[in-house]
Amino acid sequence: MGYPSKLGFRQIAAQMREEIVSGVYPPATVFPAEPVLAERYGASRSLVNRAMQVLAAEGMIRPRQGRGTMVTYIPPMLHSPARYSREVRESGQARGAFDAEVRAAGLEPQHEITTERAIPPDEVADVLGLTRGEENALVRRRRLLASGIPVRLNASWFPLSIAEGTVLEEAGPVIHGGVKSALAELGYPQTEATERVIVRPPTEVEADALEISPERTVFEIIHVGRTEGGQAVEVTITVTPAHYLVIENTFPLA
């Protein structure tokens, strides 16, 4: 059965949004074409097009050349300290917290990874206790996708003295459990981490890599992992569209 005629584009967008969120059109599937939607809603193609532009601006759908319009809505993933526990990171042979979270959502995690020995940014060098301006760090850059939908950009920095010649230098997913499990096997188990979260617009490069509008908002999460002795062995900078994440923390009150 079709919807009543004379709907405005905002009403049409609301109907589409509800069906996407409810799973009528699951993530990474093809959204119906404009003529089909126009007939269904009893509206002109121009109104349907305006409604789809609204959803595209919200990150719910995304036109892709030669593939139609894809559903890119993913239920927001919870970002909390619990995600870093070994039990979560290695659940079901997952290769880190991201893999476990994406699989729990019924999607397939994918990794695009490059590694290089590099001069770290001064602020990263300071945290890792490295000399500024020297090629003394390894960086693993990752574009993380869920069933083909780009959702995160990660840059993980490690002291070269720790990472050189290890699995961290390989341009592929690390053993199950991710980089934290790899560091633990190298003798650097992390016992404490701090995170700073910044809300900002994406850079042009980030918007292209995440396939989002430059008007969208992203979270930048700076994560520092330390060993029991307080040595910083990892600095990971994550950039993700804000609508893909819910941040939750629990802490004691005096």
C-alpha cells in the first residue's frame, strides 16, 4: 500500500528515515530509486529528490557512482572504557574492539592499512617520550569500514624501538585482539589509558575518506595507552562521523 498523496518533502524524509532506522532498508543495501519512491509516496520526483537530499545530509544514505543510492545508516556504536577489555577485543577471534563492535551489529569489518616509519607530530613525540623531529616512530594508518561503509580513520603511533620488525609493522590486520594484544605479547601490556575527545568539522581529506559531507561533524579521539610503569607505548588518533558513535563513561564521585 502506498502512502497518502500531497506529502511534503520533510514528511517523506521522515517516513524514509523511520524505515531505515527500523531496518526495512538495512545498512549497506541499495535504497529504492526515485521513480519507485515517487510512486510509493504519491509525490513528484522532485519532492522525493529533496527528501533524499535531506537524508544524504544526515548521513543516512549516500549516492555511489554506478551502484545507486546506498543505505549508510549504522546504529551508533557505544564508545566506553569496556570496549578496551581483552575479553571484548578478542571476542570471537576479533582483531580488536572495532571488529567486535561491527560484528555485533551484524556487519562485516574491513581494514585498509598502511604502515611506515615516520617523524611523529611534536605532541605525539612528547607523549611517547621521543625526540622531536626524528624518524623514531611507527605509524599504522587505517581506514575502517563496516560492510563497505567507511566509519573511522585511525592513526596509531608507537615508538620505533618497540614496533620495529614486529607484527605492528606489517600492512595488515594484527592478530586477534588488535594492537593492544600485540603490544602485550611484545612485553608492553597496557594498564591505563586516557582519551581526549574533540568535536570539529572534518578536513577535506577526512571528508573524502569517510565519504561524508564537509558540513558533517566528526569526533577526534586522542587515545594514549600506558604500561603499569606509566610508559606511553601507543597514541591513537581516531576520526569518525559523530552520528556513528555514542560516548559513555562511568567514573567515581567524591
